Amino acid sequence: MTTRSVPRGAALGLPSARLLSGCGAGNDESESSTSSSAQTPDTSPAELNVSVTDVPGSDQQVQRITVTSDEADSSPSPYDLAFQSDVNGTLEELQDTEHSTPEQPLMVLNPFGTNTTGLYVRFATEGEGTFDYTITSDGHETFSRTAKNHATEPDVFESQLIGLVAGTENTLTTTWRPDEGDPVENTVKISEPRSQAGYTNQLERDVQGDPEQLADGMFLLSGSYQAGPYGFLFDNHGTLRAELPIESHMLDRFERYEDTLIYPVGDHTLARVDGLGRVVNSYDLGRYEMHHDFELTENGQALILVSDTSRDSIEDILISLDLATGEYEEVIDFADLLKGYKDLTNSYEAPDSDGVIVDDWLHLNSVDFNDAEDSVIVSGRENSTIIKVGSVHGDPVVDYLIGQDELWEGSGLEDALLTKDGDFSDTGGQHAVFRMEDDSLEDGQQLLSIFDNSYWRILSREDYNGPVPEDATEVSGSDQGEDSHVRTYLVDENEGTYSQVDGFDVPYSSIVSSAQRVGDNTVVNSGQAFVLSEHDENNNVIATYSYDGENYSYRGMKYSFDDFWYES
């Protein structure tokens, strides 16, 4: 066993890495809304101890790196860049002393702490080539991919292999195919990678169509509170292939930024993680607490839905974070933008909160940004309204509202309401409002994909007794006698109208949930019914996946990870 110790705050030896902490603002009410996030040295560093051990039960040397702290009351976080610096240094030492060929590569389980079943692989080569791998394990379908090479130096292959199944013995067969020379095959048994969450490694799959129609990729199941703060990636057979631990909040979605993934890892923290699983940057948002969604712009800004913890109203602000500099600022305060409506609302006792009063008057739950227009479309769950805002980075203005007309009476924003064109139900407590790409649309038109929960309960408008959407119900939770709906709206800003051009019923979920277009298919998560499904272009179910949960799972989305973990 190898052991080494270094102080907290050591610099990560990567050109793209920065030490960021959001000025250590926490909930300081005096903090400016614009903040630089360059980290200052820790004046009282704790020792981080790194140990390297062999993984028991493997028939070839596979190693594990463990990082502990001298502070007995705390465990080091993998999203602390000092943790990453230690691990990176340890891997460099191992590279100098052990394993250098395709027949006997360096293999380390989850060295960077960001994927409990990820396997780091590195070896020297004599030129370029490709690296194929296949994973087999009892009770699960075979998983095969071609791994992407992330090495920055020539004549080296370095990657993270995704697909090991927790809680079972895996047989990994790798084949290095050099551009010049004969293939080199290697087989190793890896015994029971650790699962931190203890979540199921196999969903119950019901195939109702042609499974060949399922889109390539893996399903991200996020916000499954039975298992705590983790993101889970399941393949098309329903097998858990990656378990991504985070610190709090939920893994709302992945966004690609250059050669990395951006995703939330805490209530106030976004991380930037490379294809090896290494955290190369961490962004602390100070007093701003993330809520449900974010998206990247083309110039490397993260637009994030947040609450300002220094004030009473919640879930009603959009901030912009510069991923290059770590600076962030408010770009839309919806309490100001929609002041006329907010003045009509009231605070209320949050359900099941034992008397906690909240000013949750809007409850934004999804954001979709358009670079060409500098506009966002957001979903307000509390008032069942879809809101488009223009000039996001200038002087924001409400472009349109889609919601119950009577609810907006007296707000001064009535002229922004679009007119319904057709006979269909408006949404109730909708989630996941995303634009759909369609080159045939004219300027001023958009197709919107919507998960319509069809749930109507507006606690912040005690005075409202007007009409509600015809499909909406006040039934809370999941009820087999009710339906939620996936709807596609055509918005025509030129005519000031919206119409429903497509839609289908899905299992009922009064809150949370998502619908996402993936190619011609639609991936749907009914979060309180605990059902994930994929539908073909005609809205027919290809397959459903049932999973366990106590309250709900927030989202289910699908990603291919081509040119990130895998060769395209």
C-alpha cells in the first residue's frame, strides 16, 4: 500500500484548472450581486491522506485510491480541488512505477470520486489506435463501447471506462487496436465496485415496441430521494452503468462545455468534470441557491435558476455565471419584471412543512435559452404560466405569457398574454418547457415540448376563484385515475397565438417530471409514478422502466456521451 499526505489548497496540476469559491459569500446579505470567485488560500489547512490499495477479488491488479482527512468530523469532498490535486499527484506516481502496456494497464476504480463504478485506465502506446471494451456480469446484458482517449501527451492512452455494474463481479475484456500492428486483448475480473447509494442496479423494463428504435445513450435519473443526492445512468436495458455522487441538491441535467461536463453538485455549487471523472473547476454561487435548472449559452455563460437566500421570495431569479472567469451576476429578477403580478400574490404555509411560511409566488422550474434572440423561455409552476423574456443580457422585457388569462387580470401584463388557437386544455403546474429544433419554422415561431402535470393548486393566490384548465385536477401525488400529458405547442409571436399540434397521455404525476426530445423520440419521466419511458415519433411507447422511490424522481433525461466518454 502507498500512502502520501498533502495540505488542503494544493494547486491542481492542470492547465484548465482554477480554484474557485465565490468569495466565500455564504448567506451574507451585504454581498454584491456580481461576484468574482477566485479562491484565497486556506489559513488553517487540514491534512488530506491518500492511500492506494488493491481491489480484493480481482484476478489482475486493479487499485483503489482513498482520500481521508485528519479532521475527524468531516469527510473530504471530491469537489474540493485539493482532493483532486492529491489524487492527480498519486496517479502520476503510479504511472511512473506501475503498468505501462495494453496487456497490463494501470487500472484504478473511481480515483476522482465522481463515479463510483468508473474505471480509470492508462497505458503507453507505440502510436495511435482505438480501445474497445466489453463488460459482462451475471444477470445483465453485455455492454460494449469504444473508449475516448483523453491523454494530452503522445503515445499514451488514458480514459475512464463507463459500464461496470455495482454489487456484482464484472468481466472486463479490452482490445487495443493500434493503427499499425496486431490487436492486443486483455481480460480482467473486477469484483463488486462499491455503490455508495445502495440503489438498484437493474430497473424493471417492459418492452412494448421495437427496442432497436430506442435512441443510443443512457438515461439520467436525477433527484431520486430514496437514494439521496446522486445521479444515476441506466442503459437501454435498464442496467445501472454509472453512479455519480453529489453533495446536495440534485443533478438537474448535463451541459457540455468544451471538453467537460457541467452539472450541479450542491445547492450553491456547479462543477466542471472532464472525461476522466476529474473535477477541473468548481463554482460557488455564494448566497444564490440553485433551483431545478440551468443552461449554457454559446459563449460559455451558465444561466441558472436560483433563489436569493438574503430575501424572502424564492425561486424567482435568473443569474449568469461566466465559466471562464467564475464571475456571476443577476440578469433577471422576476419579482421586478413581473411586479404587477407579484403584488397580487400572498405568502403561505408550505405543505407538510410544520408551519413554515414561504413566498413561493412563481416557482420557476425550467429554463431554455436562445442565443440568436438573447431570450429565455421559463416555466412558472406556481401560476401554471410559460414565460418568454427577451433582451436577457440587456434590459429584459416580457415577450409573451401562456397561461390562464383570468389569473393575470389586474397585473398590468394582460397584453403579453397570447391567444389560444384551438380547443385544448391549458397546462397545470407544468415542468420541462423546452424548445424543439425545426428549420421549417418562420421567424417568430417556436415549437415547445411541455410536460403538463395537469395539477392545479395555486396557494399563492388565495383570492383567485376563476376558471382552471379543463384537464387539471387537484389530486396530489400519483393517481391511476388521472393523466398527465406531454404537449407540443406551436407559438406564433407574429400572430400572437399558441396552438397544440401534438400530445399524448402519460402516467399522472402532480409535481416534478420531464419530457425531452431525443432525435425523433421522446423520453418521459413521470416522477411520482416512478415510471421512465421512451416513445417513438408517433408517440407509441417503445419501452417503460419502473423504479423504486419514496417521494419522487425529479427528471429522467437521455444523453449519448459520444466524443466524451466514447468515440463518436
